[in-house]
Amino acid sequence: MNTKTRSNFNIMRRLSGLVKPLALYMMLAVSLGILGFLCAIFITVLGGSALLNSMGLASGTGITVLSMKAAFLAAGVCAVLRGFLRYGEQACNHYIAFKLLALIRDKVFQALRRLCPAKLEGRDKGDLISVITSDIELLEVFYAHTISPVLIAFFTSLIMVLFIGSYHPLLGLIAAAAYVVIGIAVPLLVSKASKNTGMALRSQAGALSAYMLDSLRGLREIMQYNLGNERLRGLDERTDALSGYEARQKHHAGINMAGTNTLILLFDLLMLAAAALLYRRQAVGFDGVLIPFIAMMSSFGPVSALAGLGSTLQNTFAAGSRVLDILDETPAAPDIVGQKEIAFTKAAVKNVTFSYGQESSIPVLSDISLDIPQGRVIGISGPSGCGKSTLLKLLMRFWPLQKGRLEISDTDINRINTGNLRNMQSFVTQETHLFHDSILNNIRIAKPDASREEVATACRKASLHSFIMGLPKGYDTPVGELGETLSGGERQRIGLARAFLHDAPFILLDEPTSNLDSLNEAVILKSLHEERSGKTVVLVSHRTSTMKIADEVYRVSRQELGNSLK
């Protein structure tokens, strides 16, 4: 899967576009945030007004027109409202964030469904898990603590510039310069300084997850060959690398915080100096010194929150870029919709040539042709690596065909709706994947609304029912992660039971008896023979005994530049 180079602005634009369905909540969050910060700011401003009144220095204009009693009362109201407004703002922001994270997860899983299996084969599953878990979770920072804070900071700062500038334009300009430097310049500079750290951190986190998952899956082999210390060294190396990137990011964050606080102090002193100079020149009264200075000191909350995002957002943007990589990836075999539904009558392979990805110079299949009449069992045998399994995957349209034509019912499979195609087919692979669930639910994925009796009937056909009934919980017995509590043969028979339950007219079997002993193979083949009525079967196997139920057997032979069917 390719990683695209995106600017932070482009990532922010793409992620912000997802907020549209929740625009009203965003407007409410921004409004509550602005009012909340103004209440917090004016608590101290009103305190300054009360102080001026108590000293008899109030000018009787602006906010100082309030009496000391009225100023203290207003400050108390602001203090109470601040709590409610802040709660409302955070509630709206987090509602938006978690709703959007659910939406993004849905989009990502839809994208993964479109990309499977061609674009996901060979992809590190641990890294993929890191993207769909921790990377998506990191977007909560963007939605809950970035979009509305930016808008809140802009409008709050604008109001404060007008308020401070009402005492003198120069003071308003100083306030505007302070807000621009703290809220825009500092985040941009810090973001630029830590630009590559965020992506490196997320990539390293994905690599660590992939290594850890690989180690857990291969735990038996690690113990058997005494590789524990070697794997631990690899884990330590990756952990140290990740810690290095995290330390670098924390270093940037520390410099950011120190620099921001220093700049805030300098701008406060500049405001005080400018106001004092204007007072000496009698351009403002004493209230024009105290109130703008207090207002300035109290109003950096919104913009300092933005300044703190300079380093943390790099991590978020890196996570967003990795998520967008999945959403933007073009499927190798896109789903087809809008075509006329068809029924299965026969299938055909016509002059098919195919190779995988970068191995385009080495065809896996070369000029293959094969007729698959309705109601027949067609066997395909041959040595490993000659393309038998690949042919079945092409019939399932898992990969796009490069040359030739595949037909079902005299219709090119590229003109058959994907849902229609899947309903006509049952595909049993060499390795049956089992979910961490009960045996019943693992078989029922072939037909979600199937009754227990239907599942039991399918299991009888797969020579599995007696084994299941001998388990402590029968069909409700959990299979463990990846079906680790079952043998290879038992997992394979569950795959066959799924095919029987799906009851499709076109059955593709890839080495369906490779993990079975002779007795169980005979039972399975007997079931296939008895259930073949109305079914068309393509049976891939290297076992001569398995091919005995086939009406016709074709042998795939490896040649210098491809294969041929004989």
C-alpha cells in the first residue's frame, strides 16, 4: 500500500470535511467556547474595574461605568457561567469527535473490504491494526481539541482586540500582534521543526505492533528453536527506536511551551510599557493602563492552546495521513454494481494469462483455457506453484484479469455484480480462517440467518457433527483466537461446512482434503459426491485419491514461460 506525501493543510482540509454532518454541534461548541473564554477573561477585568472604583480612579466610561458592587456581582456570574459553558463546549467537542471516529472506522473497514484481498496481501497485519486502532484514536485530538479551538481562538482574539483597542488603537495592535505570534507563528514554526518526527513515530509504532503480533503468532516456533532472546533483542531495538522518536517529540513540546510562555510574558510587558507611555502622554487614563493590561494577561488561554498543538498535531497529522492512505487506496478489483442479475449455468476460462504485481515478467498462468459445464466436477491437479489456487482466485474475481476472459453463464465476470457473483460461488481455501467466536457462529458466517438445524445438517455433510457434539459446549464451544483449539483437519472441515451451508451452485475447492486423514477424506468425498446434484465443482488437489470423484481431470504443467492445461 503506497504512502502518499500530503501537506498538513491538505490533511486538515480532508479531515475537517468530515465534520459537515455535525456542523450544528460544531457551531454550538464554538459559541459556547467563545462565551466561556470571555467569561474567564472578564472575571479579572471586572475585578480590575471594581479596584478602580474602590480607589476612585474609574473614568465612568466603558466597563468602569459599573459600580464596585455591580462589578463583583458580574464577576461572580461570569465565574459560575464559565463552568457550565466549558462543560458544554467539551461535551459538544467530544460528541463530535467520537461520532466522527465511529464514522471514520466505518469508512476504513469499508475501504479494507474493497481492497481485500489483492491490496492487503503482504501487508503487515500488525501495522494495519495500528492504523485502525491507535492512529484513528489519535484523530480525537484533531476533532475535539483542534477545529473548534482554532475558531474559538480567532473570534475570542478578535473580540479582545476590539475591546483593548477601544482604549487606544496602539494597544489593540499590540494585542493583535501577540495573538498572531502565539496562535499562528509559534504553532507553524514548531510544526515545521517537528515535521518528520510525527510520521516516523507512527510508522515505528506500526512496525513495533507488526513485530509483536508476529512474535505472538510464532510463539511455539520461538520456544521450540530457543529464539526467545533474539526476539527480545528485536523487540528492545524497536522499542528504543520508538522511545527515541517520542523523546524528540517531547523535546519539541518542551521548547514550544517554554518559548510560548516567554513570549506571553514579553507581550504582557510590552502592553504595560505601551499603556504607561500613553498614560504619561495623557492619551489614556489610568483605567486605560490597568484594564488593557489585565485583559491582555487574561486572554491568552485560547491562543496558547493553539501554540501547544504545534508539536502534538504532527503526530495527529501523521496518523491522519496513514488513515487517508487506506481510504484513498484504489482497489485492484473494485466491486461491480448496476448490472443485470444472472443465474449460474456454466463457467469458462478463455486464454487467461496472469502474474502477480511486480512479478509481471513471470506469468503464473499463461494462455489457460478451460470449460466448466454445469453439473460437472472438474478436477485440476499439478505441482505446487503452478497456478492452481490462482485460477480459483481469479474465478472469484479477487484479482483483476490481465489478459484473456473469465465467463459465468456466458457473461464476462467483470460485468457481473460482485454480490451476485459471491452468491453463486462457494470458495474453500487451503487455510480456513476462524474468528474468535463459537463454532456455530464461525460456520454461520456463510448464512447469517441459518437455523441451528441447518448448521448441523451442513456439519453432517462435512463429517463434523459428531466431533462437535462430543465437545463440552457443542456448537457453542469457542474456537479460540485463529481457531487455535482445533486441529488443521477440524478447521478445514469447518470450511467445508460453510460451503455446504452457503449452498451456492458453483463450488471452488482448493485442496479441501489436504489436512484430512484417509478415513475423513473418504467421508468428505462421499458427501461431495452425494451433494453434487445441481452443483458445479472445480476441485484443486494434488492427491490422486481426491480426484476420483472428478468427471474430468486437467493437469497443470509448469513450462518455461507459464502453464498449460492438458
